[in-house]
Amino acid sequence: MKLDPVRTYTTGRDPQSDVVFQETAISWNHAQIYWGGTSGVLEDLNSTNGTYGLGQRISLAEAGRGSVFRLGRVSARWDSPVGHRRHRATCNRRHRAACNSNVSKGGQ
């Protein structure tokens, strides 16, 4: 899944989200991802179960290569920055079934 650096991408359980999760601990409109000029940015949208980076609840975080975030009970790793070649989110093994095929197949 190639990401356009001028777009904002939504994540959540809403089928209209750009990245859809089927995990009940993820809010309908959980977070958004956008290009912050030098790196990707992950912003929580006041989700019920939170977005976490480095073990702490975050409202806004820089997303660089190898960054690991948790949305609800699903962990996702940022493989490359938004706006640069390809972005791929991969789900942890325990909750892989909670992600739709777009995410669990590496966004391709």
C-alpha cells in the first residue's frame, strides 16, 4: 500500500477507514496517520482503549522505521515512513486474525 504524503489515513473498525481492524478493542475511528514533513505521524483520535508507543499512552507520536505501536490490543510495526516508497503495518501473531486482510498481508 503506497501512501500519499499529502493525504491523511484513518485507522479503526469503521469499514470506510483506510486501515480497517476487526478487533473490538479498537475504536470505530481510532487513529490517523499523516506525513509530518520529515517523518510519519500517528495521532490518536480520542480512542477508548488508547494508542501506545514505547509502553506509554500517546496522543501524537512520530512514526519512523521500526516503530512499534499498540492500538487497543493490536501491535503494529511501522516498516517505512509515510511518503517514502512503501508503508507496511504488520500485526502481532496473537491478534493477526483481528486485522483485515489489507493489514495482515502487509498492506499490499
